[in-house]
Amino acid sequence: MVHHSLSPRQYLILGLVAVSAPLGDSCLSRGMAAMPPITLAHPASLIAAVFTPWIALGITLLIGFFASYLTALSWADLTFVLPATAFGYVIVALLAHFWLHETISLERWAGIVLITLGVGFVARGPSLTQHPAPEAEKSADLEPIEREVETQ
């Protein structure tokens, strides 16, 4: 099993993945709490909500999340990157409790601890799985060499 060490830039990308989604979701929640209920029957109210400051900031942060998520997936396995998004649940709970003043039950805190432990297990593994070359590729790579040897 090969372990790849991450560069500081890759750690920064994973940090952005872990932080931008919870911040974006928290901004959306804060913005929507100040809005009257919105229904799909009145799409104009939905469009107006998009342009309120907290919701616009939340959308911007979620776009940043998506960009950093795609970047991370370009150099790491999904099974490595996705737990970084799962760690966002811990950040969401902390933001909800301390910034949005929501009450979080003991069961939810226990779930957050389990998520944190799970993320810790996954983070210790390799960021990218090395797959052995299929036998067909190996033999195709050897054929030109064998032919060259036969002609000599």
C-alpha cells in the first residue's frame, strides 16, 4: 500500500472543502430565517431571496465548495475526499450552536463524535489508490520488445 503525502496546497483545498460548505449552509440558514416562508407557487419571492446579502454569501461559499471539491477529486479518491465533506457536519453543528444559537441534542453530539472518529480513520489511509496495470496492458507493453528480440 502506497501512502501519498499531501502538499500544503492540497491540505488547503481539503480545508476549503471542509469549511466552505458548512459556512455556506449556515449563511443560507441565517438569511432564510429572516425571510417569510417561500413556496414554489411564488417563484418571484425565491428569486428575491437569492439577492439578499446572507443568501448571496451562502451561494458564493457553496460555489467555492464545489470548485474546491472538484479540485480535490482531480488528485484524490472519492473515498478520501468525501470524509472531508463529512467533517463539515461537525463544523455545521458548531456554527449552528454558537452562531445561530440552535439547540443540539445529546444524540446529535454523539453522532458528531462518531463522524469525527470516522473521518480520522479515513484520513489515515492513502489519498489515491494505486491500481495495478491489467494483464492485457502488461502483455501489450511487452509485445514490441519481444518482436524486436525475435527479429535480431
